[in-house]
Amino acid sequence: MAASPRDCARERIRAVLAHSEVPEDPRHAENTLAWLHRLGPDVDAALELAALGHDLDRATPDRVRREDYADYDRFKAAHARRSARLLRRILETCGVDPATIEEACRLVIHHETGGDPRSDRLRDADSLSYFEVNLPLYLAREGEAETLRRCRWGVARLSPGVRHRLLELHPDQPRLQRLIRRALGCQPA
């Protein structure tokens, strides 16, 4: 029996992510989806596919590069737009219905900034997943100063009502807890 369009899309997204040079990308995508479910029960196809595909750009050799942008937010906006274009190609190839394609791509374009309840929820799930999955590896790659800067940026974009969830993460890793607490402003620099 042929896979459904949604199954096809999931499989193709996961295949792209599996080849990412960023080792945490596949786990981050799955964890973003898990956070979406934790933040609310109503995860439709567009939200699911956006959660899985929101960082497709990072998983490709010609990804948007941070060093090409003087401004971090412009870099993130370019990354989001390119991820949405890559996701659109996958969804169209798999025969996903046009309304789901439009909404999933809209969500990916706004996954860094939010702006409405659905894109805010994806942004929050992405941020929480960064802190849960990406943070340890980011710290090992980038060092403490850059990681603290990135954590502060991540905290600032989180909805105030979910920031407390960060304190639940990494209870057995004091260094990560300190970084999170500093980013939240709970601990002196």
C-alpha cells in the first residue's frame, strides 16, 4: 500500500535531516514536535510538518550561513525563508494538499519570530527544544560566551508563559542549569 502524502513528507523531511552536518538536527526536529504536543493537544498536519521541517535549511550543504549576515535576526529570517522553500518542494512532491502546504510553509517562515498563536507555539516548541537538545552540543562547539548570547536570544523570543519550562531542563547538569538561569536573569552574570 502506498504511503499517504503526510507519511511521504515525514519520510522525506527525516531523510534530509539525517544528512545534516549539525548532528543534533534530526533529534531537534523530533523534539520540537514533542514540545508542540506538550504545549497543546491540537497538532494538525501543518503544525506537525512545520515542526519537523522548520530547520531543513541547516541540513543542506548550501545552507544560509551566519557569517554572511551582520545581524543575527536577518540571518534567522533568511534561514526560515529557505527552510520554507525546501519544505514546500517536499510537500508538493509528496502530494500534500495545498492548504496544508501553505500553512506549514507560513509557520516555518514565522518559526523564529511568531506573530500569531500557531506560529508562536511553533517558535516556543523550537526554542524549548533548542534548550533541551541543542544546548549541550552548542556549548561544546561554540564556548560559553557565545552560548550565553544565544541562550539570551532564545529566552527573549519565548512566550512569557512558557519560560518557566526552561527550569525543568538539565537538572543533572549544573553548568547547563547555570547558563539557563543566567539567560533567564535568575543568576548574576
